[in-house]
Amino acid sequence: MGFLDQAIQLETDGELFYRELATQAQDASVKIIIGLLADDEVKHRIVIENMEAGLSVHLVPTQILESTHDIFNKLKQHNHLVTYLGSVTQSLKMAQDIEISSYRYYRQEAKKIIDPEYQTVLLRIADEEEKHASIILDLINYYNSPKQWLEDAEWNHHDEY
């Protein structure tokens, strides 16, 4: 299996994982965020499939940081607290580890790509996977200590790419 086939499978598995995780989350806001993560994985898979087909590719920048920022702001305004769910936080930790591995993988593979267009797209996918890891860390912190998390509002630290 070549790199592009592996990348397609990685993105497919990521989407399925997030869709399943969304069914475990009881909080509607968390479900939305997890759904956005799944949607980004689909977008990545389609771009990689186009690369495999030899087509010109364009990765529309993710809006996930803006969307999650809005959701987290609403949670803060309403002082919304979630109930701790061990299985969800364990799954989020697994997802975070996968996202970290994914962005490292895409950066490593981008170095091997000769086509500058494809190389740029892979690096942008890597950047988006890194954003995902950061958002997931925020969700983990939110589940582990929602009151403290809302008071600190540390999720505001994300850099815009």
C-alpha cells in the first residue's frame, strides 16, 4: 500500500472514529465540534483521492477554529458545564494521539513529494491535523474540569493559521 492509499485510509478511519465518538458524547456542543472534526477528515480524504487520481488539488482552509471558538464562547456565556464521561475522554485522548501522529506523518511524507502543489497541500493538511489535536486537547480539558476551563478560557490561545 502506497502513501496515498495509507493517507486515504487514515482519513476514512478518522472520520468513522469521530462519527462514532459523536454518538457517545451527550453534550450537543461537543457533538457539533466532533462532527466538524469528522467533516474535515472527509475533506482531507477527498483531496488525497484527487491527488491519487493525478488531478489538480485545492484544499479549502478549515474554519474549525472559528467554529469551535464560537461554540466555546457560547458555552462560556451560558456557564454550561458538561458531565464527566470517562469513555469519551479516553476516546478523545486516543483521537489526540492519532491527530499528532497524522500531522507528523503528513509533514514527513510532504518532504518526499516532488510536485510543489501536492507538497503544499500535504503541509496544509498537516497544519489542519495539528489544529485538530489542539481542539481535542481543549475538549479533554473541558470534560476533565469544565468549571475551571470555562473560567480560564484558555482555549483562546489558538494561533490562526
